Amino acid sequence: MTRVIHTGDTHIGYQQYHSPERRRDFLDAFEQVVADAIADDVDAVVHAGDLFHDRRPELRDLLGTISILRQLDDAEIPFLAVVGNHESTRGGQWLDLFENLGLAERLGDDPHVVGDTAFYGLDHVPKARRDDLAYDFEPHDAAHAALVGHGLFTPFAHADWETETVLGESNVAFDAFLIGDNHAPGTEQVDGTWVTYCGSTERASAAETEARGYNLVTFDDEVDIRRRSLDTRPFAFVSVELADDEGAERVREQVRQHDVDDAVAIVEITGEGEPVTPASIEEFLSERGALVARVTDRRSMETETEVDVSFADPDDAVRERVSDLGLSTAALDVDETVRASKTADANVREEVKTRVDSLLESDDLDAFTPADTDGTESEGKESTPSATDVTTETDATDESDDSIETAATTEANTTDEDEVAVETHGTTDTDATVGTDETTDTDTTVDTDTEDDTATDADAENGNAEPNQQFTMEDF
């Protein structure tokens, strides 16, 4: 008999709602899973991808994860995992680093036997590359076999990957397919194989209303899958339907009926009634001790079906716009360095040059080819918000910028030299341009037009620039 905890989508490092407390919540949830594994003396912890929320986790997230994995190692419980879409990099994976430290085992084509069960791995693969996959695995002589994977598989919601294809083309018969990516837990049987999502360990969106948790899977005479819940930060969901003569006071009355202390408070307003200013309700929630307040008035945009406004996270709007531009991998890297990464301003020039030089030296010219704008990859979500929603949020720690506009353009030219130009202005607008050819000459230019140029350069020369706490696999 083999008993394992099946978890995934821990998204460590996600600073949801720009709240440092929420960032810590995601790490705490993973630590709870490990504590349960040690208390129950399971045979292994199996992670189905998206250990991190970002492919460039910060140092504090790496150190926190290593500390938790060491607890498992001290208890002699193996940590078996695959790579998800959020944390995947073009080079080495963070999971490889943990494996080199003796804290994890990256699953793949070769069996990793625990007890009487052989475990295999299937990392996340972009949809455009799945036709080339060969589901060939090394044979095993264990009593049972399980495949651990990451993706949106049938027969579950948002599916774009056929489970029947994976199981049908595999040369190994699996008793269970333990998967991650869809944050909603669920279990089905496909062609005699149990297929199960463990769900996320923390609420990565307000749509994830059900309790978070993981699966306890036992391989014996048959496969037994049981759901366990985690004690995570409370979310207070307040739904208010207003009558014609009701307004903000009615909303406050409904809020008073919920315990919002130290919780993420989600208020939804429907019906008729008087206009309600979301900011006033958010302030009221904050006064009652809410960690984060988010108010959605679904009445406001009933006739404006083409408008989708969200003040909750302008970064999401920027990422969505950039993803629609069909940029090459190189252009996306430049955009991330200038706009999204936490690279200090004084280091942006050298960071961009290093990345582009690396691509050219490796003859990776495909990285400069614009992406197919017709194809999109979906991530695991439980539901999609209505396009008519107007959403605002307030938290005690951070404030979102009023506006963010990003444009990134990629050109592939057959000129005599490669040019990379990045301009960062005093506003949040960002333009990134990358041009390539097949020569080895490279000119890299980074212009920074801000009011603080002189101060920034001086800080850099004096060694006072803010340290870059984001790391890539190349650093290791």
C-alpha cells in the first residue's frame, strides 16, 4: 500500500491584491500541507505543478520554500513534482535546483517508485507543441502506476488537452492521473483510470469560493481518493440585492452581518436602488478590520456590454494587452525586464543587453519570431468574470496606479546589425522594441527618460541602487 498527498497550484510568491499578508498566506498554505504530511506519515508528497506563481520568484519566496522542503526531508518524506506553466523557464527549472539540493525529485519518463507505486511526470506543454509529444515511458515492475501532470485536461472545465489521448497513447497503464492547473478540485474516471484535480491551496481569485485543500490518495487493492481542507485566510462573500428605495445604508447593514475582521471581503451589489459609491463601502469594511475590501456593483454597466473596467489590478490589464500583441519570446523578455520585473532602474540597461546577447550567442533566432496571435493558452480558473462588471478594491498596504498603458512591438529585420532599444519614461507607459538578424554584431541601447536620471546614476555608481531580489536559473 502507498499513501501520498496530492497537492498543486500553491502559487508561492503571489502578492494578491498587492497585499504582503496575502503573499505570506500562499506560503503558509503550502507549509500546512507539509505539516499534515509529516503528521500523517504519508509515503510522499506529490506536487502537480505551479509551485511558484512566477517564473522569477523573489529570494524570500525561494528561502521560504527551501525551509519547508527541508522539513519534509528531515521527516524522510520525498517531494515528487512536475513543472507548471506559471513557473516554467526556457532553461533550467527551479525544481531542478531543489533536486540538486536533495530536497525534491522531478518526475519524468523514468519511474520513481514509492512503496508499491511507480510515479511518472508530465510537465506543462504549450498547446502548439503537444502534437509532437510521444507518451513513451520507461517500464516498471511495481504493483501500481500513477502519472502526475499539469494542464487543463478533459473532462473538466476549460479543457484544452485530451486525457484520452494521453492515456491512450501511453505505453504504461496508469491507475491514476494526478493533475494540477485547474484550481477547482474534481475527480472523474476516464477509460478505467482515475483522473483527479487537487485544486489550489489558497484562493487565487474571488471566484474560488469553496474551501481550499488537497487530495489524500491511497494505492492498494484499488485507488482511494479523499479530499482534505486547509485552514486558510477567510473570505467574506457579501451579496446584496437592492430594492428601488435602498442604497449604501442597506449595503452596510448586510456587511454588519458578516465577520470581516482580518478577512478578504468581497461585496457584490445587484438589483435596483440608489447609486452606491464603492469607495465608501470599502472604507467601511476597512474600519471593521477587513484586510482587503473589494466591491463589485453589477448594476452599473448593464447597458455597456463592450466595457470591461477593473481597478483591482491594473497589471492584469497590461499583461492581457501585451499577450494580444503576438510578441516574440525575446520581446516579451524585454517587456518584462523594463515593466514587470523588479530589476533596479540602474540595472535595466545591462540586464536587457545580457538577455539579448545570450539569445544571439545561442543562435536562438526563433526567440525573435513573432508569436501566433491566433493561439492562446488558458490558465486554470473556476469561472470568468462578467464583462459588464466594474470592480474596485482597497487594501491597507498598497495602492494601484490610476492608469497603466503598455505597448510592445517586435520586428525581425535582415539588417547588418541587431538593435535593441528600450525607453522607460517617467509615466508607467512602456515601449519595447527588438530587432534581429543573423549577424553576430549587437548594439544594445537603453534610454531612461525620467526626472531622476541623475540621482539614479549616482546611486548606481555609489553602490546605493536597490538590490535586485529576483533571480533566474542562470544565477545558479
